[in-house]
Amino acid sequence: MPYTQTIPEDSASDGAAEIYAADRDAFGYLPNFTRSFSLRPAAYAAWRQLNAAIKSEADLRRYELATLAAARRLRSTYCMLAHGTVLADEFMDRETVAAIAGDHRTAGLDEADVAVMDLAEKVADDATRVTQADIDRLRSLGFADAEILDVVLAAAARCFFSKVLDAVGAEPDEKFASLDPGLRDALTVGRPIAGT
């Protein structure tokens, strides 16, 4: 149960009804994160537009790795579960994702993936600590500056979304409780899953 009021789905109107309908169509259920924005649906719509713009030209596997690194640093169980599941469903096996959630530096990733996650983690932790050497490291691994910016954008955007959800007490959706226990436990780094 979030700390702030949410608009019940059966009494939602205007912007809240629009975001509820869109996410119910997209996910097959109404996520708790959508409910958390129901008092300010325009902010949620702007977030969705920003996130879509960030993802539109990014390498999606790299986006998910950067997002996972930022979410782990922010201790966002909700975002870890959501993006860890995407990684496990679309890009790698569950055991690898669980290992990455523990320590991406020892999970068998290649040097480029480790560098992406290192940068994303640093952005989420304290962006003032990012140095020219961090950028040059990615350049030396073949990244164009636009690709480096994609990593920074993914991590910085995750700071907004994860912090909003945790600050209002949004619990990760109950559906995540049915994940493979090893993966679920590795991705649970902060708030518990709803109903657990």
C-alpha cells in the first residue's frame, strides 16, 4: 500500500483513466507504479515519453544492463525485478542475471558490459564522480559518444523513476513473487514484493 493516496481504478477519470487504460492494455494488469502516479498523470505521461525517447535509439540489451546497475545502486527492488526479468526473458539466462544482480564484475560479462554497468552505477550513486577516464574507457571499447550518452540517460532516468516509487512506498507487483526463487531473491534489494 503506497504512502500517498491513489485513485481507485473504478473512479478514475480524465488523465488517470487514460494512464490506467494504457498500462492495463500494455501489461495485462494495472501495475502499482501506474497507480502511484494517478494524482499526477501528466507527470507519468511525460516520464513514459522521456523513457521511450531514451530507448528509441539505444541498444536495448545495453539499456537494460545500465538500468539494472542504476536500480541496484538505488536499492530499487521494483526496477530490479522489472528489468532483471526483461534481461532474463530476452537477453540471457536467469542464472547469469542473478549473478549480475549480485556483482556484475564477477558475473562473466565482457569488458564492454562491465564498463556500461560501472558507468551507470556511478551516475546513480554520485554523477559528480564521473570523470573523463570513465568516458574514455567506453570510447576505448568502441563506444561512440551517443552510445555513452545512452548509458548516462538510462541511469539518470532510472534515478527519477526508482526514487519516486520508493519515496511514495510503491510495492513491486505481486506477479514478481512467482519468479524463480533464485532470481527473485537476487533482484530483491530494497522494498519487498507486494503481499510477501
